[in-house]
Amino acid sequence: MKHRYLPMTPQDEKAMLDTIGIESIDELFADIPEKVRFKGEYKIKPAKSESSLTKELSQLAAKNADSSTYASFLGAGVYDHYKPIIVDHVISRSEFYTAYTPYQPEISQGELQAIFEFQTMISELTGMDLANSSMYDGGTALAEAGMLAAGHTRRKKILVSRAVHPESRAVVRSYALGQSIAVEEIPLKDGHTDLEALKNMIDEDTAAVMIQYPNFFGQVENLKEIEPIVHGAGALFTVSSNPLALGALTPPGKLGADITVGDAQPFGIPEAFGGPHCGYFAVTKALMRKVPGRLVGETTDEDGRRGFVLTLQAREQHIRRDKATSNICSNQALNALAASVAMTALGKEGTKEIAIQNITKTHYMKKQLKKAGFEIAFDGAHFNEIVVKTAKPVKELNAALLKKGMIGGYDLGLSYDEFTGHVLVAVTEQRTKEEIDAFVQEMEATHA
Amino acid sequence: MHKDNQPLIFEMTKEGRVGYSLPELDVPEIDLADLLPEGLIRVESADLPEVSELDIMRHYTALSKRNHGVDSGFYPLGSCTMKYNPKINESVARYSGFANIHPLQDESTVQGAMELMYDLQEHLKEITGMDEVTLQPAAGAHGEWTGLMMIRAFHEANGDFNRTKVIVPDSAHGTNPASATVAGFETVTVKSNEHGLVDLEDLKRVVGDDTAALMLTNPNTLGLFEEQILEMAAIIHEVGGKLYYDGANLNAVMSKARPGDMGFDVVHLNLHKTFTGPHGGGGPGSGPVGVNKDLMPYLPKPVLVKKDDVFTFDYDRPQSIGRVKPFYGNFGINVRAYTYIRSMGPDGLKAVTEYAVLNANYMMRKLQPHFDLPYDRHCKHEFVLSGRRQKKLGVRTLDMAKRLLDFGYHPPTIYFPLNVEEGMMIEPTETESKETLDAFIDAMIQIAKEVEENPEIVQDAPHTTVIKRLDETKAARKPVLRYYKDQAE
């Protein structure tokens, strides 16, 4: 058959069969037992030409409401942020995206150095000693943090705040089940982790306490107050953090975190219906040899020139097999590159400015909604999100917003029984005053 | 490749330069000190680069030139299926209706994305012969763990709590035993026989009522088809265990044998291998899992269902193993894989496997006179040579791999699988032409000659790369995992 991805010609095929000493390709499959041999062709859709396939798929894509057409007020862990256009130009260089894991350092210095830079940027933002080369996403990174903590402390209980993203908590529970680790949830108080409850729950069998900063409701947890409770019981202080917020907030590393994880999606990575995003995993030096996944280290070559290699591989599955610190192999390298480019573009000043813009615009939304008579569930500082009480079902509200070209917030009642009738509204730097005002106006209209 | 070292981006920084263009702040400014408790406002900015947009583009362009991808040249890295990554995939994944949609939008606003996911699942069901597929796992190892958790849930639902062991062949990928550990199982190794296949007698010896599952790659990592697969399935099923298919090598059997028909109960696929989602320098991947009817109740949440032409996510799954990942998997990679499958069609996928296997056998026979071939029979999509003969002359497989760099090739996978001494695992894939294969074969033959006549040139390789062999011991002994400005000054 002729296909643009298949260079084999009948002459090639004949010459190759002759070399092998067989008559037909079928002979190469003679070792498949007759009973399991698949005959004929798959019953799947026939091949389409390039033009007709792009036409079909662009029509399919057009069925979706996207955030470049609609003004999005939906966050809950995935955000519509400024994506420097340069990001896509860099990650479209096929020397990066068509390469595999840099196991041959002499011809992979580009990728290795880019990852080394990513590790440095994440360490800088989080204030941690070191970071790995990436994880699948924020949720599985948090789950891996739980496993690390249980292994390190030889304890079998994890305390997770209910203000941690509900889906991340669910992933933590799934992983913990495999490891027979108990997971208990710390209740809420005024949209924050209830510290009195934490004090009562924590004990000598607690491996880790997991706090999200800023939390799922957009509230900024006071890590300073939490840290002594956690370390007082000998547990590992595990913080899940939106790295973009750390442009303005004191980094977890400066507030005593042992492990900081999260998702770098806010830095230049498209929402993409939830993935692929880019988990990150940062720790203190004491935990360096327990980190899951790949690490890039600096070294020198035979001539003393600086170079980079994958290092401390004795932790990993391809060396240690069943004794590895994790089973992770493929990670999110290309998205780590995307995040690196975005972090580089924003740089020292931009990361601060973008974080402050997010806080500022979120508070503008809060002020306008309050002015319009809406009740905001929690007070204090908000990052990206506010919880708004609504008399209308959120689904109905969002349908009305959609008609006005807006994607509404997240229905909190879906994850929290006590917050039925509350909507989690997100505002990023992308939202203009005009869009925010229109949102408030439509909220008012639906409640009139 | 450029020989000059590329400075770190941090070393190019100059105070006052910017590389961004943020939206205008069109709302009143506020004072953070009025909002945040003391100590939570960042005092010292993260020390990130201060560079212009051109600085950034030149930096990463320079780095890209110091990197080898499939588009740069032949990449016969065994077990990784480094085939061509079609450009249409990249375009389609960037359509705004796929790239810029939020996972928590109302389902009525993302029906197109859900339709694509559903249709991809349908295609993968037919390709694997399984009853249901989930697209949630982010990569192969994640799929392995997901599959094993489902097997565990199945046994436990049957009141069977003593199945603590997962059997893996000695030739298995490292992720298999690692995933078993993460899922809470103990790993038992089953030996290979002199033909490179699972030793059935040893398998019979290790199975028992504590067997949860056998994890198998077929063809195995030697590129050989496990001919006695039905006997193995019977042995495992007889003791109540489940058979797990590691789909890393699916490129070898598309349209020739389906895991479901071979007796497998759970299958994971690597969409970034067989189905051309690019490898991205190590990821992101996508590792969908297929199951048979017995295991369907345990699929991770949510399950995508179609009812009256409307797609919904079903969360009401009381026996589910729960969530394995936030949201619905690596959708962007799944879009690429779907685009590929639709570009190939049934006859295309069949040709893919046939040409991948033909290419591998051709190379194997051409190289056989020059290297040791431990298992002399038709291979599937890859084959494993041994550098034993060259080792006797003082040249190791590692040296030959490094010498290949001088010819502009990415070397094969080396020292794997573990049951071949000085192994070189070669997987050409179907997208490479005979001319490319012949040129690589010539290079390998030349290296074999050099080993006999001029071994130093191989032992001292590479000679043409931007950097020479790196000191890995130093990297591990005194790890430097990030840049510190202060130490550099």
C-alpha cells in the first residue's frame, strides 16, 4: 500500500524478503498460533486524506466552546493565563519534541540543559532546595509525595486538608490504597484548613500533612501557623502550590515545607481539556535521594567541559525495578520545556507582576459582586478564586453566561455538599475590566 | 552540532531586560499588605532570568541544535518505537477547540472533545480486542499501575485477599515490577528459557493461589513472539490469576494478533509509541487501559458514556478503583493518536506492522554475520544482538553505541533486556526507508571492523559530538541539580 508515512516500495520489499530468505511477509508471522491469529482488517474507520481529515477534525473542534472565543471565569486548578507566543515556537522545534528521554547525553545536551534550567526555576519559585524534571500533573505529584512521606517516616497515615483540590485528594486516596496508607481529611473552617482539628488529628503515625497554597477556594492558607503543628508531630509538611501564585506569596520552602508539589500549567501550558499539563516535585536536600522520577545533574566531560546527565538513577525503575522510589518513567518533559520558556519570558519581574495582577483583578471582581449585592463566602486574600453564593442553580447561571459569551465558574456543590448553591469564580490577568463588569451584570440579570 | 558550550539562561540575564507583555492592568491597584497576613508576602523575588524575547529564542534554538530527535536522524532505540511523528497531529492538537477548553466546562459545551475521546476508545477496543477502554492514564507505567489496581479490586471483590504476588518475566521492562510494588504487590520473577521465551515449567512452579497476575509483553523485549501464549493464559487463569498485557510492543502485532484474543484480561497501550504521540524528550505520553468484561466495574472514574448521541461522564461507579489522575487523561496526546489512526485506517495499520517487522528482520539478517545473534529465528518489530564477540576484543557495547553517535545515529537501547550479555536492542520502525537501514547497517559493519582493526577509535568515541563522554560518577557523588548564582560568582 502507498502511504506518505510508509516509504516501502515493492522493489524494496522484494529485495528485503530475498535477504531474509523468505517468499512473503506472512512467513514472519508464522509463529503466531493459528488460534489467536487475527484475520482480515480491523473494523475501524477507513483512512482519510490529509485535507479531508483536517476538515473533519476542525469541525469537531469547533463544536467546543473554547477560551479564546469565550471569556472564561472557570479555574478550579486549570487556568486561562497569558501564554507568551514564543512558547509554542520553542516547543515546536522538532529536535525537542521528536526526541526521547536523554539517555545518550552527548547528543541530548539541549534537552538536559533545558531540564536543568527547569529544575532551577522551580526551585527558585518554590524556595525548595531542588526539583525533579517533572511529573504527570499536580494530582499524581501530590499522591507520590504521600508515598515518599510514608516511606521516609515509616508511618502509615496521611492528613489531607479538605481545601485541597477534590480531584487531587481522590488521586491521593487511590495511590494510598495500593500502599495501605490511611488517608484522613482535615475539615474546613471559613474556607481554610481547620487548625484546631488538625492539632487533634495529628499523631505519631502521621507521615504527612497536605495543604494547598493558595487553596481550592482561592484562600491563602497561613503556612506559618501550620508548620509547627506538622513538624511538632514529626510529619512531613507537604504543600501543593500553584507556582504562579508564588510570584507574590512567600514560597513554601521559606515557610518550612519538606515537599512542595503542584502543576506548572499556569505557565504557558494550554488547558487542553485537562491534560497534558506538567506536575512538578520539589524537596529539601534531606529528601534528595527519595525523589520520584528523573533528575538532571551537572558534571564535566573528559576535557573538563560542563555538561549535563541524568543522575541518581539508582532511585529509578529501570535500575531498581521493584525497589524503585516510584514506577514513573515517561514524564511531561515537553511541557516542562513550555513552562521553562514561559517562566523565562516572565522572568524575575514578570512572575511578580502577573501574580499581583491575578490578586488585583480577583479582588476587583469581589468588590463588584459585593456591590451588586452578592454574598462572598469567605473573606481575606483571594488568589484567582472567590466563592459566591447564588440563588440560582449554577448550571442555569452558566447557561445564561454562555449565551453572553462567557464560561461561568465551577459548581462547588458537585464536590462539597455544604456548598450547594455556591459557585467558584476564577479571575486571571487575562480578564479585562470590561469582561468582569459584564460578568457581574449578567449575574445580576439572572438574579433579578 | 555546535561545539561551543551554550551558557545557562541564568548566565545571560541582565537587570532591567524583560521578555513578556502582560495584559494592561485596567482595574484599581491594591496593597497586598492590606490583605495578607504578615510573612506571607514574598519579599525576595524568585531569581529568574531577565532576558529579551530574542535572547530566549536564540537560547532555545542553540539548545535544540544540541539535541537529536527523530526529525534529525535515525533513532533505532529498541522498545521505544521512535517512528515519525506526523505533523498533522501537531496541527490538530493545537486547534483552539481542543487546546483551549477547560475540563470542568459544562458537558454540553465540550461534546466535540468527548466525541473524539469516545471514538478513540472505540478504535482502541477494536485494535486490542478488549471490551472497554479508559483514556485516563498519563503514560505506560501509569497504565500498568491502573491495570494492577483494577486486578486487585477484582480479587478483593471476590473476597480473595491473599493474591499478593505479581509475576513478571526476567526480560520485562523495569516499570512492570515497579508498578507492581506501587500497587502493593510483591514481584516474582519467571525465567526465560533457551529460546528467549517464558519458561513454562518455571511459570508452573511460581504460580499458585497467591498469584494476582502475570504481566507480559508480547512480543517480548527480545522481539520474539511468545508462541505458547495460550498455554500461559491457561496456567494463569487456572489458578485464578489475571493476565496483563504491556502494550509497549503493539507495533509488532497490529492486525496480526489482538491481546484480547490471546487471553489477556487487561491491556495498556503507549499512544506515544505505536500511535505517534511524540516522545517530547521524555513525555508527555498517554497510556490508555483496555479491560475485558470481568474488570469493567473497576475502571477508574469517570467513565465516558454515550446515550442518545449525547456524551457524558459517569461518576456513579461504586466498584471503581477511584481516580487515577485529575480530569480525563492526556487529552492533547489522545487527539494526536486519534488523528494518526484516522490517517492510517485499517489497511494502513496492518501495513505499519508488516513493514516494521520486515525492516527489523532485514536488518537482523544483514547484521548477523558481524555480531552475535543470541536467538536465531524470525523476530518481530525489534531484535537483540550481543556484543560478546567484540567484548572479547576489549570493546564494550557502550563503546560501540558511542561510536554510532559519530555517524549521526541515535544508538540502540543497550544492556537491555537483562538476559542478553552486552545487548543491543534495535527497533527500526516502519517509517524508515531501505536506504536509511542500509546506511545504518554499513555503519554497524564498519564499527565491527574497527573493533578488530582499530579498537581505540571505538573505545574513545564519540569524536564529533558537542561534548565527550560525561563523568556520571561525579554527577551522582556530588549532585548539582540546579544553578546557584552565588556559587557561580
